[in-house]
Amino acid sequence: MSDLIWLSPAQMRRIAPCFPLSHGIPRVDDRRIISGIIFVIRNGLRWRDAPQEYGPHKTIYNRFIRWSRLGVFNAIFARLSAKGGKPDQLMIDATHLKAHRTAASLLKKGLFPRRIGRTKGGLNSKLHAVCDGQGRPLILLLSEGQMSDYDGAALMLDALPPAKVLLGDKGYDADWLRAALTLRGIIPCIPSKANRTVAIPHDRVLYRQRHRIENMFGKLKDWRRIHTRYDRCAHTFMSAICIAATVIFWIDQ
């Protein structure tokens, strides 16, 4: 197949430091298996439908599940995004990801929560993100669909890197968030909600750049297993998101 995805040797060298050590029998070719994982997530396939060029589909699936539990893919994203340099500005936003019927269960039967909630749009998860001025994701957080934007911001606040300004929409117009950003030396560029008695001014010209985080979400949702959640476990779905973010924004940096 001419449309197969293959990571280059240079790309493999960038992500290899996060791979766990092999014990006993040598691992199957990392480049072939990781490329197969990317192909499945990008095209929204069932694992059994992975092209034969990537080897047995059970090997690809087992590697994805095992490394997801170890946090390997999350570590790869964190390592590469941390090398992006100090951002002058940050952008924050969130988007809903619809849960497929194979994943959409509110019953908690495992040790960890599934991060699936109910909203007026049905069962879904919510992806909160902070990106730099170029629209490259720096922080990713998966929550239940009904979590508010500012609750997600509170969970990501301690992980914010130093920056001059943070852009956010009206969903982040909260006095406590503005105060927390100011304490960190970050100027909030957030429009005021309509119910504010006294509107707080913001830089309207600078705010126009916020479309870059919307574009970032659009690029992530081009990957079909991101746009629609098929994974029941939150850690496997979050691993898929980290893989997509790494390949799209960081692996070639």
C-alpha cells in the first residue's frame, strides 16, 4: 500500500529515549509497530484491520495497550513539547469528543475513571488544552464532557509554563483565574461575560490570534480515533491523543 505511514529513522531517534528497556526476548521492530499504531489511530481502523505490512495486529494492539499503561506515549509528548522553547504567549480552550457506543458506558468497572460524561450532546469526553503562540499543544487534559472550562483550567494551572499573556474565551472569565494568572506574571487576555456589571477590557487585536488553538483541535480531530472515542479506558484514549499531538506538531521539530 502506497499510503502507509512510516516513521523515519530520525523521528525514531527523537522518541526512542522514552521507550522502556527490553527484557529477555528482543522486542519486535519498534519502527514497524509504532508506525502501525499511528496508521490505525490516524485512519480510525479496528486493530484487526491494520495492514499486513505492519505485522500481526495482535502485536500492534498489545504494544499500544502495554505502553499506554506505562505512560510511554504521554512521556514522549511531554518530552518533545518541553523542548519547544519558552513561549511568549499561551492559549487555552477545550473541545468535546463524542464517545462511540463501544466506549460509551457511565458505569465504572475498573480502577480508574473512564472520563466519559453526559451533556446535551450525548455521552462524550472533553479535551482541555494549552498551546503556545504557534498553536502547538503544551498541556493536554482529558475529563468528563460536563466539566466546565474553568474547572479544567484549575487542574492545568500549576503546569502552565512562564509566559507574558494567556488568551482564552469567555468560558474562562473568572476572577480567581485572572488573579492566579496575574500572580504568575501572566496577563489574561479574556473577554468579559455579558453578565459582568463592569466589563474588563482586553486586547482585541491580540485576541484574534486565538484561532490557532481552534486550528489545533481541528488537526487533532482529523485523526478519526480522536474525533470519535472508541476506547473504553481513559489511559488508552489519552495515549492516542498524545500520539496524534506528537506526530502532528512535535516529531519533526
